Amino acid sequence: MTAKNAVDLDRIVDYKAEYSAVIEKHKITGDNLTGLCPFHEDRNNSFSVDLKTGQWHCFAEDRGGNFVSFWAEYNKMDTKDAYKVILD
């Protein structure tokens, strides 16, 4: 996909709704969401999301990514397929 054809996910994805639906014990403060990381057993809120950009980070595992990488890992698919599903 060229930059000309690129879709601005920030304009079409409601990050607040998407992350809130799957992140347990989440709290929203301003444009940030924190909660339990869905990728490992978590007892403390180590997962954080910037609700403006969709960028996420797990502080316990020191890793993160964008909404497409989150969706792909959460739904056990590759990022190309995740991107297609998100756009649908």
C-alpha cells in the first residue's frame, strides 16, 4: 500500500471503545487508558494506551505497538489480516 492509499486509522477507529472492550480493570485519565495487560498474567495495571494515537505499551514486558499490532496479537492473526479486519 502506498502512502497515497494509506488509511488514517486515527480517524476511523474509536480507540477508547476498542481498548475499553477488552482491557480488564481499565481506567481512563484524559487521553490515556491503563489496565491489565491481556498478553500475560497481570495483577497490576501494567498496560497503557494513548487514546489519541492507539499506541500501546506493556511496562511489565517492555513492549508495545500500534492498534494494528494489538489487534493482530489479541486475535492471533498476522498484522496484514488484522489491518483488513479493522478496515471492514
